[in-house]
Amino acid sequence: MTPAWTPPASGVIRGCWQLARGHGAGWDRGAAFAALDRVAERPGPLVLDCADIYTGVERLVGDWMAARPAHARKTVVHTKFVPDLESLATLDRACVRRVVERSRERLRVETLDLVQLHWWDLGVPGWVRAAQWLAELRDEGVMRHVGVTNFGGRALCALLDAGVPVVTNQVQFSLLDRRPLKGLAQTCRDRGVSLLCYGTLAGGLLGDRAGGSGTDNRSLRKYRLIVDEVGGAKVLERARAELAAVAARARGSMAEAAAAYVLGQPPVGAVIVGLSRRGPDLLDISRVRLRPADVARLQAAVPDTVAGGVYDVERDRTGPHGRIMQYDLNRGVQRA
Ligand SMILES: NC(=O)c1ccc[n+]([C@@H]2O[C@H](COP(=O)([O-])OP(=O)(O)OC[C@H]3O[C@@H](n4cnc5c(N)ncnc54)[C@H](OP(=O)(O)O)[C@@H]3O)[C@@H](O)[C@H]2O)c1
């Protein structure tokens, strides 16, 4: 029997890609600890989203939890298993164990909470087997739950039909990118899988500071391409104006309204909001209640024109979305 996965009561997971070397200008350890302290000081449990390929991040979060035992007690960490593109065809059980054990060692936890499988090319067989190996590690107690990231409905069903106890699917979902509503959300509802959603603020483009963070980083590069898909700067401007109006009506911030829009779509279990370099970084979605008219107004502002289902345009490695990905950040460990 699969233990139930419970979404965070706040509806918010804090994303740690922003702390990775290579994401942007880079955060020193002090700035990273300060950002983690800020979110930990908010009431209630803290859930963090990491990945084996976010360079330096699992170890940093492990160090932070060791240095802050009181914060660590209220913190749950999700991570990912992202085998390199070139190793997909030859991935074996020992490699899966090695990478997952490395996450456990870096985070300094006895049991990982959630490990999410990403597979760069679903045309390369092996992903069902890899997920089954993760499930074996779950049965051994190495992790509590198995999740996936960037899986469309068909591939997700293939895993579930093969007996893999997938509890979550982490996908991009925002006012700008509504691909999950094209079928995946219904599939997840039918099969009891929660969606965990990134990109809800489009790297800050939908946040309260116009122009995003002002510095270039990999999130902004990714989401500017999504803005292109829906019509460019004019549409972004319109989306921001509507968000500002809805936020004012609902007495929240634009970031809260953008996150509440996504969180309000079942079966979204949580939004994953990247850590902010700049405090204060308030995100209390519970105080923002969107009405059906708000949702209609927001959706009317942005055409639903990102092609295909979740992660389809990203899987085209020759296209603009695929060309900006880094496919080999696990180099080394998979050849060991
Ligand atoms: N599975 C995948 O393929 C995948 C892909 C991408 C991301 N992710 C996960 O999702 C997380 C979220 O990252 P993302 O790239 O999608 O970015 P995001 O959550 O859409 O944007 C986060 C950024 O928005 C800005 N921001 C503006 N107003 C804010 C406010 N009021 N409160 C908080 N932040 C505000 C912050 O930048 P400032 O520093 O300017 O404040 C923050 O870094 C990542 O850390 C990662 O864990 C997963």
C-alpha cells in the first residue's frame, strides 16, 4: 500500500534552483542561508525543492539544516533524479542507487522525502525500469515517495500501469503556460497524482517587480521563451495589468494572485516558488481568494498558445526551448 502524499498546508514549496551555481550571477553562502532563514521563519512547515543537478544545492541545504536544527525540524526536502541524456540508454540499477544515496548523503538525511524522476528523452527506453528501481529504493526505506517531473499524461499512465507508485508530477504551469489543463490535469485527477507546479511567477516576470529580478538568470531565459509563445511583450504587459487589478481586488500581491491562480486548479497540490534574492518575500496565498470572474479575466488576457502538452516544446532539442537546457549536469557519478 502506497503511503499517502500530503501537500503542504500553505500550498507553497520553495524552489532552490535559484541557489545553484550556473543558474544566475550566483549567491554566496551567506545570501543563500539568509534566504533560507527568511522562508523558515514564516509560520508552519517548510518544504524545499532541490535536484541532484542543481549544482551545489543539496549540499548547501544539508549544511544549512545542520547549522539550523530548529529550522531543520520543520523542513521537508524534495529532490530529483535527473540522469544525463547520454546515459539514459545504459542506466542501471546500481547507478540509480548511487545517485540517490549521494542525495541522501549531501542532504544529511536518513530518509529522502520525495525523489522525482526526470527523463530527457522518452523515446529512449528505460524510464519505466528506472522508476521501478526508485520504487525499490522506496520499499527499502531510502525515500518515502516516488514522483516524476515533466511527464505527460500517457507516460505517467504507463508508469502507474507498471505499478510504480507515483504520487506527484512536477510540471510548468502558470497564467502564461496552461498546458497542464489540456488533459494532464484530468489524468492526474483520475489517477490520484498531485501536480507540483513551477514557473508560476515566470521567474519573476509575473511578480510584483516589473521586469523580473533585473538580472539575467536561467529561469528568466526559460520563461521569456514562453512569453514569446503567447504573443510577446504586449501580452505580458496585459497579463501583468490584469494580475495587478485582481491582486488589488483580492488584497494580495501580484505574486500571490499569480500563485493562487495555479493553486486553484485541481489537482494542483502546491506551487513551487523560487527563492528570492531580495526580501521581504511574502507569499501567503491563503489570504488571496480568486473568484471565478477573476480567473476568467486573467485567462482572457493571455492566449493559450504554448504548443502541445507539458514539456513537448522543451523535448525538441533543436528548438529554442530545448537548446537552452543542460543535459549533462550529472556527469561523473553515472560513469562511476
Ligand atoms: N522540474 C523542472 O524541470 C523545473 C524547472 C524549473 C524550475 N523548477 C523548480 O521550480 C522552482 C521555481 O523556479 P522558477 O524558475 O519556476 O521561478 P519562479 O518560481 O517562477 O520565480 C521565482 C522568482 O520570482 C521572483 N519574485 C518576484 N516577486 C516575488 C515574490 N513576491 N515572492 C517570491 N519571489 C518573487 C524572485 O526573484 P527575485 O530574486 O528577483 O526576487 C524568485 O526567484 C525552482 O527553484 C525549482 O525548484 C523545476
